[in-house]
Amino acid sequence: MWRIDVTYRKELQTTFDRLYEKKAMLQNSRPLPNIALQKIREALSIEWTYNSNSIEGNSLTLRETQMVLQEGITIKGKSLREHFEAKNHETALNFLYKLIDENHLLSSKDVLSLHELVLRSIEDDFAGRLRNAGVRIAGANFLPPNTQKVSGLLDELIQFVNTNTLGLNDIELATVFHHKFVWIHPFFDGNGRTVRLAMNLLLMRKGFPPAIILKNDRKKYYDALNSANKGNYSKLALLMSQALERTLNIYLQALPDSDLGYTEISSLVEEEELPYGQEYISLLARQGKIDAYKEGRNWLTTKEAVEDYVKNRKRKR
């Protein structure tokens, strides 16, 4: 039985509520135009592949990833492995989309299949197979469990997310799954890419878009996982929420009558009279205290989000 400290929930409840409100807005607007859905899915698939592989050290740029996937071009100076990683991730994504159903229960077969697709033609001897020896992870503050425990722990984790006996919300459940999977480290290689696929299956089966962790947040991501190893899930839950909010906003902004009005914080401060400066508003965005999301290295928010924060502060006094 996994024991989870949910003391972080109080500080993130406003964020969770906002994400569920946005999901409801999206669901109430369906069906979206097929061409719009297709274009968003294509763009997000490239972004997802680029960011997930880049976190693991793949040097293909976003544009190069797009050229490999959509144009079948071989990039000069890039290794064959890096090309396989891009194509394999796309294949795994296509498989993932076929699994998405509200009633789908995650299985060990799903996980092994995703891993097999991720490592196909790269490490065929280990693709889709649990590790059979111990491993050490550079930079991590923990030692993964003994190989003899891996199969049982993975089955236990899958049962945990399918039964959700702790009553976690969908975002929390995906967050805990993400961390525990990384902690179990069931494979010799490909654990990160596999878990970022599998945890999105948990979210997408519940009507959320994928949460894409950005390459620019790589250090923050690893710091959050290390904090979770010590029992503190606040950083990882916040990072997951921010990644999810970004893709929710991408879908919402595709709606015909959408007028969300997100602007880079630097521009917003120049254009609007606000009670705070750029640095403080950026801090609020990073801490998840206002409705904001990240594009590349820049944070975007709205005047209304800042004003709502001010109103809520006054109510609490």
C-alpha cells in the first residue's frame, strides 16, 4: 500500500480547481472542428517528442524533430540513435492514443508495450523487458529497489492507480504514479520517456490533454523528483499542473469564440496598470499562485489573473 503525504494539497487546491474548470470548458465546447484537433495534436506530438527526448539528452532541436517526423529528413551531424528516438516516440504516441478511453485500466502490458516501442532498434535486448540487475542513477538522491522486487512493485503501483483507494484527484494520481515509477526504475533505459507517456494515459483517459514537461524545466523537474523521494510532492504536483495548464490553454485558445487574453508578463506590465512589477508577477506565476503558463522560457498571464490574486489576498486578511 502506497502512503502519500497530501499536505501540499492546500496550497495547490486553487490550481487544481482552475484546471478542472478549464477541462469542463473544453468538454462543454466539444466537438471541436476536426481540422483544429488534428493540427493541435500534430503540433503537440512534435513538442512532446522533442521535449521528452531532450530531457534525456537527445540533441535534435524542435525544428529538426519536426523535419524527421513529418518530412522524413535525416539531420546531418545527428546520430542514428537520436533519429530512432524521435521516430520511436512518435510510434509510441500513436499507440497511446489508441488506448485512451475513460474506462481503460492501466496494465503492465501497456507499460511494457510503450517501453518496447520507445527502445525499438535502439536496445532491442532490453526493449519491453524489466531490468534483471541493479542500477544506480547519476544525480539522484536514492537507490532504486532490488531487481527481485521490481515486478511486484510495478504491479502494486498499477493496482494503486487503478483502484485509487486514497481518493486522489486525476492530477495527483498521475503525479504520484510518475514519481513512484521513476523510483522503481523498472527498466535499464527509457524509464523517463516511458513514464511521461504512461502518466499521460492516466490524464487523457479522464478528458485532460497531455501534460508536456518542457526541456527548459529539466533541472526543476529533477529537483521535484528528488523532493518527492523525501516525501514532498508539492514541487512535482505544481510542475505537472503547470505543464497541464499550458496544453489546456492551447486547446481552449483554439475555440472559435476564445478570448483568453494571455500575454507575456513583460508586455503585460508595459501595457496595463498593475499593482505589481514584472519580477513579482513572474514569481507568482512560477509558484502557481496565478493563472499563468509557460512558453519556452517566458511566462504568460492575464490582467484578470493578477487582479483575482489581489482580490483573494484582500479577502484572506
